Amino acid sequence: MPQIEPSNAFSALGLEPAIVMALDDLHFVEPSEIQRLMIPVALTGADIIGQARTGTGKTAAFGLPILQRLDLTQSLQALIVTPTRELAIQVEAEMVRFARHKVARMIVVYGGQKIQHQTKLLERHPHVVVGTPGRILDLNQRGSLPLANMKFVVFDEVDRMFDIGFRDDVRKILALCKAPRQTIFVSATINDDIERMVHQHMTNPQRIFTAKADETLTNPEAVQYVVGVQPWDKLRALRCLIQHEQPGLAIIFCRTKRSVDKVAHGLCERGVNASAIHGDLLQNQRERVMRGFRTGKINVLVATDLASRGIDVHEISHVINYDVPEDPEAYVHRVGRTARMGATGKAFTFVSLGQAQLQTEIEKMINHLLEEYRIPGFTPSMEPSKRPGAVPHPAQDGRSAPDGAPGAPAESQTAAPAADGYAPTSFSAAEPTIVTRRPISGRFPTRRRR
Ligand code: AMP
């Protein structure tokens, strides 16, 4: 094990031996930047607004100080709120690991599971409750989860909570936590809405930002590309990309539940070990899929943004944005699923003509120009409505072209110009190519040439 300078060790941050021992067991050798900055401040009891790149150890940054400051003679002291069930499950599991040499009790509560089961868990007088906003409020209204004495309240991925309509729930929860408390907001991105909430609900908050203005927000270890591909070619392009990249574990993000199902189906048909995950699945199905993915039984997870936050599976080698995210913050979170805690990874974003503005917004957000990538062996096809013999039909607006349809080249076919001559340079596939553009820092052109 590498020798760590005593000043860089977890114990130097003021953490107690029982916690340092657990970190040793977990082979956490050195604190990450957010941990080094946040833990000493959180141990003083200060309110905190913390920003750090996703996958850099935020859970420990807020979780360890809370664990240390718990009064083990009192139940229901700490509340950790997360936007998704998967993240709640993960945060609770991480807290249990941190508390292996303490007697602190944790539970996790979230929708989609029988509420009676969670009421029973609450009867065991846990010290820490991790959960999603709706279920926390539901249990509170039933009288099973009083919040009035919570001394520590954490909102993890708070911007995501606002995005998915939990703003009022966040307000309600904060209003119910009446006792003097330590309040911590953490997220990879902090926007004006969050700043307003901070103003209303925190006392003298300490700001801990680890992503400096001139730094990219995504992990530098994640190599990020854009792939020019038209809507009707996307599934074919995706199969080609997967065949070429042979990812260990990959997440493919789509915009809608329907496209998640379509893409997962399209991949399975070609023998890719893929599964879909989205909000229409039953909770136990969601958990089964996540378990399969974590244990490597499933290689490719096709997901909505449900899986873009917090999901921590170390070996994710590839993130593919099948649909370019409309919100640049979502891009940061999606790409944050790969290259976690020092690992490497690749992110590919499919961009169609007309989506240049979305790409620009992302590049502004991450302060980095994305490299263009052409998939080896992939040939763009003609727009379905322009193919010989095509019957013009409103449904044939380019959303999908069945493989083998006239004009749709086979995946293995080598590059040839599409029959209609439609092959704008940046969308064609002559050679396996990465087009490197000049990186710029801080300033972005408002108009882009494609
Ligand atoms: P998080 O950002 O909290 O989701 O953490 C990302 C992953 O890094 C989790 O699997 C943690 O268990 C792990 N981790 C967090 N802090 C450290 C550390 N200091 N050393 C090694 N692994 C860590």
C-alpha cells in the first residue's frame, strides 16, 4: 500500500478512529479533493453548499462527518434526500459501509416498495434515513417519520431534484425539519434556483466548489466525442459503434422511455447483452436490472436520465448519448457515469443536423470542445423518404429505417457514398477518424460551422 503523508490522511481531517478504520477496510487511501475540503468544514456543523464533479467521493464528503457527529442515544437524527431510488439505495449502502465500526443504524425509504415494510424499518429507530422526497413526505404524513428533530439534513444531487419537479417537496421537507440543524446541499452543478433556496434555508453557508471556472466540469479521464449521425441511422450506428468498441460495461442514454425500449430491443436482436431501465418498470424490475449491470451479467444498460445521476458502477467504460441531452447539465451527469475515481472511459454523443446548438450549449457548459468521431465501417444511408420506391408517409420522417430497407446499408459494409449523395463531410465515414479541433478556453463562438 502506498505511503501517505500524515497530513494527507483521513485522520488529519479530524475523523475519529472508528471511521478511519472503516475507510482502511474499504481501501480508501487518500481523501479526494471534495472530501479534503468538505469534511473539516462539515465537522464544525456549518451549513454547506458543495459542488464537485460527479464520482469524486461526495457521499463520503457529507456522510463521514454526519456519522461522526451523530448522537447514538437518539434516533431519527439525519435525513439524506436523493432524487432517485437507485441513488438512495446506493447512498445508504455506502453509509452502512462507513459505519461498520459504529453502532449507527441506517435505513432507506423510496417509492415503489411496500410502505408497510418501510414503516416496520422505521420502528427499529434508525439514526439515519436515506430516501426519495415523495416517500419521505408520505411516511411523514402517516406519522411514521417525524422530521422535527432532524439535526442533519442533506440534499444530494439537488439540481436534479429541481429538474424533476421535486422543488416543492424539497421546500416542504425543509419546513418540516424544524430543529436547529446542519443543512448540506451537494451537486455537480449549482444554478440560480439552488442559490435562492440556499439563501432561504441555510445560515451562513460555506461554499465549497471544486470545479474551478476554467476547468472542465466532466472528468478529464473521460475522452469525449461527438458522432454526426442522422436520426434514421442511429440504431445502425450504435450497433456499429458497440461492435467496434466492445465496451466492458456501457450505458446508453435515450430521451424517452419508448426509445429506451426500442434501442434495447434493437441491440438484443443483434446479440448484444442489453437491458432497458426507465421509470415505467416496476421497482423490483429496476433493482434486478441494476443488480445485473453491477455484477456484469448485463453489459449494456439502455436508460433514460433516471440512471444519469449518482449511479456508481466502477467499470463503466462507455457512455453513449444516443439522444443528445437537451439540458447541458444532464450531459455532465451522464458522462459522469464513466471514468469514476481515476478510471478511464469514453463518452460518445450522437448529434444530428439541426442539433449543433445543443452541442454548443454542452461545450460551453463543460468548457471543452468535443472531438468529432467517425465510426469505422459505418456508412450513412439515404433519408427513408428519398429512397427509391419509397412511398412518402408522414411516419417516414427519418425517425427510423428498418435495417435492410432500400437505401439502408448493411452494418458491415465499407464506406461508400450514400446513393442520394447525401453525405455531408462531417457525417460520412471514409476512415476511422477522430477530428481534433483546437481547444479553446473560456470563450466560445456563438455560431459554429459544421
Ligand atoms: P461518490 O462520488 O460518492 O458516488 O463516490 C464514487 C466512488 O468512489 C464510490 O464507489 C466510493 O466508494 C469511492 N470513493 C469515494 N471516496 C474514495 C476515496 N477517498 N478513495 C477511494 N475510493 C473512494
